[in-house]
Amino acid sequence: MPNKANRLKGLWCRFSKYEYQPARIKGLTLGHIYVPPSSTHDWYDPWEQYHLSNTQEGIPRPYETLIALAERPGPLSRKVPEILEWCSQFGLLGVFPQTAYRIQRPARWLAASKQQYFQSQEWEWMGGGWRSSFGIHSVDPSLDFAHFANLAHMRLGDAIRSTHWAYEKPQVYVRNTILAIRDAYSTDQPIPVSEIVPEYFAGAPEPEMFDCPQPGTLQFWRVYSEPLQSFGSQARAFSIACKHLHETGNTQNLKSLERYLEPLSISLTTDSDGRVIETWNSPSLLCTFARMALQDAMAGYTLYSCECCGSPFVRKNPRAQYCSQTCGFRHRKRRARSIASSDERKKHGKKTRK
């Protein structure tokens, strides 16, 4: 029976074209993968290809393609064309929404309040989705909050500028994952949004005043960019985590994949027949791919390396040698030619000695 898996709640966004823009950040050449304005978008379910790979020869699991990309030899800079092509098929990894769980936005004045009250805003990954929350604040502690309900529904005005004494830097709170955006920060030390913008929203002006769109929306993916170094590091770390998943006798190795699964949540719904089914809520491709890898491991699948092309692939058969029939035919033909050539050299050697 094919290995079954529950589908993802919601769809993932990919664009028809991605481009790479070299850039220097604090003396380091990082560069970004970004969406050009002319690129068109598409929403898709990554699990559809996963299910097809169970029944159709030659269709790899989505996470297999990421591992193959990470394992390909050579420096990261030479892989840029392949990475851009991969992103056009699957989208960006979502390193930032995978790592962040709370994103503060610039506070805004409440209109008609004469700059006496302002509203703080933030996005938070909660209950399997990005939720918006806000708070009402006063620049004067002595002001009466009796009309708080009216303030909550008051129209928002301009953002508090960074030059105003009431301005507070928006922060990003990160979970303790394998590459928490920056090694120097932790869950106890949030990162100023202004420091994140040059890395993950490279085209946005005024980092101090950046108002992050709701993660997961088309507006978010349009302005989101991913540093090439982060993409490569996460792809490599994910590949290692998947290899550890198939090692036996050391449960500590499972922790690396657990970190990718940390933000995953479950929702319940019903199918067309009224039966209760569960769906998974994931903030990133990394999280979704980790769930696919876990699903395979629990079903008895193992990660192998193709003897022909060297690409990683998962199979249940312990005698599996090739990622596809094409590679099997190609490798056997090479071996037959090698044997024939060896025999020919032996015959030629015997004639020479005579």
C-alpha cells in the first residue's frame, strides 16, 4: 500500500521566476533570492507530489529534491542557477517564518486622538496560523482609559516615527531552531526588526519603519527575500537531519528534525463523507518537508544513495540501488560496457604476448 499522509492545511506560494542579487552585509557577501516584479504566483499543495511519488515512477518526493540540491558538490555560489530553478518549482524555504514566532509592527497613532493614544501591533504564530493582536497605549499615564472600547475601534493614523520619544523598536522573537536566523540571538533576546529587514526583506525602504505583512499571504511572499547563505545552510542542515532520522541506537539524533517540526500544529475538519480528518498547519516548507520525512521513516522507508547518479532517494526495499528505472538501465549498461571493454583488453593482451 502507498504510504499515506495527511494534507497540509492551506497552500504554499511559489513564483514563476526567482532572481539572485549579490549584496554585502556587514562586510560579508551574502546575496538574496528574491521575487522580481514581473513574476507570476501560483498556490499549490506540496503533498500532491508526495502522494504521486508513491504511485508513479520517476517522481521524487519534494524533500528528496532539496536533499539532492544540498548534497550536490561545489561551492554554494555555483549552485545559484539550480537553486533558482528549484525555487520556481517549490518556492522559498521560509527560513524567517520557520524561525520567528512573534513579529512586532510599528506602533500607529489613533486618529483624532491628538497623539495621546497609539496602538501597538504584532503577528504571532498561534493555533496553526498567524494571528494579529494589538494593544492600546497612552503617552500620558494620567489619561483616563474609561473610553477604551471606543479607542479600540478608532481608525489608525500615521506610524510613530523613530525620532519621536514614544517610539519603540519593533522586535522579532525567535524559537530555538537549528539556525535561529543569527547565532548571537536566542529566544530570550529578540532581534530588532530593523536588523532583519536587510536580510529577509532586502527591497524594503526604511528598516526602522518596516510594517511586516501577514506571513503566508501573497503580499508577504512578494516582498520576502531569502539570503543565499541561509538557504544553503538550512538545506544542508535539513539533509543531515534526515540522515540522522534513519540512524538507529541514538535518539539524540532525532532532536535535529524535531526542531524543524516544532511549529507544526494540527487542525480537525471533515471530508466529503463527513468523516473527521486532521490537517497540518505549517509556517514553512522546511516544516512541511520535515513532516514528510518523518512520515516516511515511521512507515519503514529508508534514505539511500543512487548507485548511478548519486542522488538521495527513499524506498522501503532494503535492496534498492537506483532512484529510478532510467538510472538502473543506465548503470547496468555502463557496467556491461565496462566488462566488455575489460574482456577486449584481456584478449588483446593475450594476442600481443603470442
